[in-house]
Amino acid sequence: MVGTDRSDMVKAVSDPEKIWDIIIVGGGATGLGAALDAAARGYKTVLLEQADFAKGTSSRSTKLVHGGVRYLAQGDIGLVREALHERGLLLKNAPHLVKNESFIIPNYEWWGGAFYTIGLTLYDLLAGKLGFGRAKHISKKEVISKLPNINQNGLYGGVVYHDGQFDDSRLAVNLAQTALEQGATILNYFRVVSLLKNDQQKISGVVTTDVETGETYELKGKAVINATGVFVDDLLQMDKPGKKPMVKPSQGVHIVLDRSFMPGEDALMIPKTEDGRVLFAVPWHDKLVVGTTDTPIDEHSLEPRALEEEVSFIIRTATKYLSKAPTRKDVLSVFAGLRPLAAPESGSSKTKEISRSHKLLVSESGLVTITGGKWTTYRKMGQDTIDKVIEVGKLTPRPGVTDNLPIHGSKLNVNRNDHLYVYGSDEDKLLALINEHAGWGEKLHPDMPYIQAEVIWGVRHEMARTVEDVLARRVRALFLNARAAIDMAPVVASLIASELNKDDTWQKAQVETFTDLANGYLLEPYRPQTN
């Protein structure tokens, strides 16, 4: 395996004379996709992320790899076709993380079956050779057998169609590893504090601070990419103070419930809620993720919080469709993510009307900004961005190669009944850690499947630096059961400390910080009982 030792990577950025071909700011789906595309073409590439990979929007998705049934309804055929093509490539390149999931739309109007079957047949046709399976109408009896808890009052039947489902932050970690294997330098906890410009006022690099040490570095580069998601305007302000904002954030909230609310393997898709959106209830890691909302907001943050009305809306909508109705006390975790939607030009503020296709912008200084889009199209966004950067940075043109590039961990036919399947081809190497220390085979919490070896693996091979990195994004405990995650924090802190040579003060601070953060994922505050 390619080394992920932080000190080696810091050394790589500490030579002030080195000139990078491409400097990427932002370590979410878009930045990582661009870094992998650039490195795979052979460009000298560095990526800098102010927090952890996928800390923002990219770990807070609905966990779908999809063409976007909603965009089909809006008539955006081009966007849907592109996304369905990318969905097929993602299943091929990361089969350990992406799976074909069947979705059921229950019909409570007599015309619903024919209407949705026709629309979803077009959806399948647009996917071409990379299709996931044809949509079909199913009877009321079949709907009930697949979704035993569905509300049967007025149910006529249903339509089943296929889309992709995945683990978002695990894919981000694997993309970072793949980019490293292709020769990129990838650093989390490196904040870009200003941009460097030459005498002609063209971008010539960045100034970045190592968040862990406080040390500042100047990096020279032929091109700089702003892939900071909802934070794009912060970098655009550094480039040109007073610039009109490019992004209008919209908040999407999900609640996580026990699988008993929908015990089958199929997902539920509600095509039209009271606010005109679609709502999904999707089985994920032995839990049920229900969402999402769409709330325009005015400020962006790394830790957005669910609003009371958003949680109520999801519970209210789920109650209409499930015979076992969820209540607030059933919510194991609630997470909020911000979508970087392109700001509307005229007075429209309806976020569901703002385009989800990605936008590339080149400033007068040569700063290349990529925004919009979604996880499914991360690869195409990366490719389009690097194509533009070749032109802006006058780099020697080389063709993109990521459409057939397997992503780190890629493995066919993983056993999804074993939670370690997300490690793909790394699973055996992870389990071998137990030979080094038998205790690492023990579970971190009785209610969750994770073992201590996963913490060690996350630190040694996946660039995890904090308790939050491990419990939110290397294993998904925070998103699946926030109370259990709080209980796990002390042992996780101790394991990380032993790997990174941290003292008791660091451990205590980590546990406190994580407990405060995790309480933001709960509807009622929780403090573990101390013995």
C-alpha cells in the first residue's frame, strides 16, 4: 500500500521552490475527483482540505448514486443521462461500496401505476448499456410483501425501479487513497489562508496553514482549483473582495431509524410530499435513512444543524406512509448537509428550481472554481475541471483515464452481511492487525459491529486524525447511532493516542469535543454514565 504518513506529505509541501502543476482546495467529492483525475493523467497534484475529507456535504448525502428521477420530471434529460452513465461507471469501479438497490413507489391514485411506470421506463432507457434493471408495475399484494409496514389504506399497487446506493464518506476515503496511489499529495487539516499572485495579478499559488501545528507554507502552482463546495465564495472573496456570491446554500436533513420501521431490503420513494419534493426511506448499514428536506439558508458552516421544522416534516411524512409510525424518541441520529446550489440570477429563491448541474467558472486571475453537481457525477466534474485547468494553466494536454480506473478497495461480490465489506480488498489486511494485538478484535460497542482494529486501520492507512474522523467518516457510528458513538469515544481516543503518541490531555479534549458535536445529531442531549 502507498504510504499515508502525514509527515512525508507535509515534507512534500514544505519545499518553497517546488512548482505544482495543480493545487486543489477542498477535499469533498469534487476536489477528490479532480485530484484523482489530475494525478492519473500524470500532473504534479496537491490537494488541501481545511478539515477532514468529506467533512461537509460529501458525508451527509441521502446515500444514493442516482440519475435523479426528480430532474427527469423537470425535463432535464441531459443531466439525467450524464448521471445515469456515471452511476454505471461507479458501480463498475467501486463495486464494494455501490450496490443496485430496488425502490418502490406506492400508488395511492388509480393512475399512479401507469404514470410512474412510463416515466421510469424512460429513466432506464437513458442509462443505455449501463442500466440497473427495468421499472415495472407491481400489485398491491406485492407492495405489501416487499414493504410490510406500508400504509395499506387506499393503496392500489406500486412501481419498482432500480438505482444505486453507496457509502459516501467511505468512497471519499478510497478516492483519497487512489489519488495517492496515482502520485498525488493529499492533506487533510491544511487550511488555505490566502492566494498568491504574480506581477500580472494572475494566481501563482496559495498560502496554507497546517491546522495541527500552526505552521504556514507557501505553495507555488501553475493552476489553482476552488472545489470548496458551500465555501466557494470564501475563496472567491480572497481572489476578488466584494464579489457577488456564487452559491446559495440549501439544507437537506435526514433522520436515522431502526430497521424495524421498514424491515425489507427495498427502499421507499415518495414522489411528491406536501412541499413538492421527493422523500426517500433507504436501508443503509442495517438502519433506515429517511430524508431529505430542502431549506434555503443564509449562512454556511462545517456543522449545520437540523431545524425543528425539518425533523417534524420528515416524521410527519413518514407517518403518512408507514403503519408503524416513528416518533422523536425513535430517532437514532439526525444529520444535516448543505448543498452548494448555484445562486439564482433573478428573484427566484426556490432551491428545488436552482440547477443541480455543475458549473465551472474562471476568474480574471485564473482561479478555476467548480461548484454544484452531486456525488454521482463527481468523476465527470473532476474530468471537466482538469480539462479546463489544462487550458488555463497552459499544461501539456493529456487525456483523462478515470472512466475505467478501479477505485482503491475495489472488489466484486463482497459479503454485505459482514460490516467489514466496505473495506473491499483491504478487509484481510485489516483483520491481520488482530495478530499484532488480540484486543483489537474486540467490539467498540455492544450495539454496533465495529471493532478496535478499524480505528488502528483508519489512523495508519486512511489518514484519520481525530475521534470524529473515525466515528463519523471511517466507521459511520455517528450517523447511525449518535448515542452509541458518544459511548465509544473514550476507547477510540485511547487507540488513536497510542498510534499518534498523544497524551491524556489530548484524549480528554477529544472526547469532550466529540461528545459536544455528537449531541448536535440527537434530538435529546446525551451524556454517558461515568463509572
